[in-house]
Amino acid sequence: MELDFWVSTFTMLTMESSLLTGFSFSGLSYIEEFKGKRVILNMLYLVATSASMGSGLVTVTTCSLCLLLGPGKALRANNIDSIDETIDYLRGRSYMAFYFFVF
């Protein structure tokens, strides 16, 4: 039951983060050069959009790996303590994914 909660949490984080990362990528592709005007504004936009896209990709990667490896490890467990270890590991990785998603 708790494993289903973490799987659904990572699934939602992956979908939302991939959507926002796609928006960041499309924003990066529309940077125009103003021939010396507003250089600082262009650089700030580039840094902010790149940071947004990078943190989104880290979130997608972390959540995807947890979705791939977490349930399989829990199903191969010999006892309940191994399942609890897997759930604790997923909980720890979810905090990191939440931090990168909010960033």
C-alpha cells in the first residue's frame, strides 16, 4: 500500500517535471540576439532557463530510476524488513526529487 503511494508520487512528479522541462527547452530555443542591447537580460534569461531545464531533467531521471528499480526490489524481497528498506530509500529519494522540482 505504501509502495503504491510512492509509485504514484514518482509517476506524477515525472509527468509534471517533463512537461515543465519541455517548456524550458522551448524557451531556450527562442533566444534572440539583440546586437549588443540587453546583454545582461539575455544572460539572466539563459541562466534561469538552463537551471530550470537542468533541475527538471534531474527530477525526471531520479523519479524514472526509482520507478524502474523500486518496485522490483520490493517484489524480490525475502522478508518485510527488505520491503521497509526499499520504502525508506524511496522516501529519501523523494525529498531530493521534490527539492529539484521546486527549484
